Amino acid sequence: MTLGELARRLECPVEGDAGIEIHRVAKIETAGPGDVTFLANPKYATALAATKASAVIASAAVTSAPCAILRSATPYLTFARAAQALSPELRLEPGVHPQAWVAAGASVDPTASVGPFAAIGAGARVGARTIVHPHAVIAADAVVGPDCVIHSHVSIRERCTLGARVVLQNGAVIGSDGYGFAQRPDGSHEKIPQTAPVVIEDDVEIGANTTIDRPAVGETRIKTGTKIDNLVQIAHGVVLGRHVLLAAQVGIAGSTIVGDHVTFGGQVGVGGHLSIGDRVTAVGQSGITNSVAADQFVSGYPAIPNNEWRRSSAVFRKLPEMRRQLKDLEARLRKIEETDN
């Protein structure tokens, strides 16, 4: 499309030749003719001067560029929308592939697409325009809403529910059994049946090989707009609030309640039966062992306010030297005490 067409879609004014053909989005350092890039971080300002892109998305703070400019108050968000506009939409033909299996009593909307070797169990429902890729499994009585994308090798277990516009990346498992066992008198363990559902609300995306467990009672719920990275473990009975961001390898133990707009960096671990308030941020590899009030920025293990952790980290590096100094002071004090005696 032309830059002018792209600008109209993005609702951004153009400075430069609106007739330039734009084919794709690209990094500012590697972009070439036909590419649109963006500048959101001032540290890349020097790269802009050398870019070969045909256009850049930039705020009013950028006074000049060697290419056309699309003006935006939020360049990174506008770049995301440009990427959507320029990405080819991959859609399967509506209908059920002859090599898919749909059980009697299942309901697949005529506008949905079900690929080969997908399996849909009895009583399951697949909504309008949803895409079910090959080898995905939607178990009995599961409900998948409209405009969802279910990638290959996803498993949606029985009685789980997905809202609208949910994306499940390859290998995600929704409704795997929660880790529940009761100890017998002899020390062995008896499994507690995990039969309650997982509920995924609208506009959620779940990464590859992420697992979200079902509980024995109640539900596990992922609320609207939450985005979950690859290799994340959400245990039974967890509730994730709206617009939560979880990076790779986060693990959240059972029955923990996470508020809205929470962000966990990679490999954050959260204990069970805790409450995490709205807008909490935890730095990667933090270990949260106690409930956290709203609007906190925490890090470390056990997780404490970030400023305290940073000061503590500075002390940790000096501990061997401080230990030697302490031993020296103890020796000198003993000498003084022996002299006085």
C-alpha cells in the first residue's frame, strides 16, 4: 500500500511523499526502501540519521529525518498497528477439513475453519470465524468463542471456556489437571479429581507450551486482555486480572489472586494463596512469597520493594570484605581487652 493509505489507516499525518509504496515494517538499523520503521526511544536517534527506510513513525520531538515521517504521539503503538496493517492475513477456508474429527453433538459455526487432524469432542462449541489449526484438540463440552485462533497441538480440555478473540499459541494446554493430592495415613498420596473449569475471557493471548490448570472446585480464570508468554505455569484456582502481562517461565502457585495491570518479568515465581494488588510490577527472577499491596515495584527473593533490593544487592557484593573487616575488628578488640586485664 502507499504511505498515504497507511497513514489514513493509522490516522497519522504524513510529512513527505505520500505516494511511496510501503511493503513491510522493519528495525531502524536494517530497514530499506519500501520499509516503515519507528523511533520511540531517544537512544536510537543517531540510527535514524542513517536509516534507509522509506518512512519513520515518530513523535513531534523528532525534528528531521532522511525519509518521510508519520507523526504519532505514541510511535510504538502506531508501529504495532502498522505491522497489523501490513501483515498478510492468513485464513483457512471456512468449514471442517475432511480429515478432521468432529463428534456427534459438537457445534462448529459454518464460518469457522477446522484444519486436518483436529479433534472436537461431543458437546463442544466453536464460534464464528474461529480458526482451529491441524492437530488441535477441543475436548467434550468445551466452548470456544468467536474470532479465536487455536494453533496446532493446542489442547483445550473438557468444559473449559474461551471468550472472543483469544489466541492460543502452539502446544498451549488449557485445563490440565491441577496438582492436588491428599496424604493417606501410610504417607502415600491419593489424587483429588480436578474437574472444575478454566475460563479464558476476551482478547487474551497465551504463549506456546504454557499450561493453565483446572482446580478441583471453583475455577481458574484469566481475565480480559491478559497476555501470557511461552512456558508459563498457572496453577489451579488462580485468578489473573485484566491486562496482566506475564513473561516467559513465570510460575504462579494455586489459589493466588492477581489484580489488574500487573506485570511479571521472566522467571518470576509466586507462592500459593497470595493476593497481588493492581499495577504491581515484579522484576525478572523475583520470588514472591507474601501478598503484595497495589502499586508496588518489587524484586529479589524474597521479593521486597525494588529500591530496598537494589541497596541490599550493593551490600551483598561487599559481604566478604565486611566479614574480613569484622574479624579484624574482633581480633583487635580481644587484644585491647587482654591488655586491659
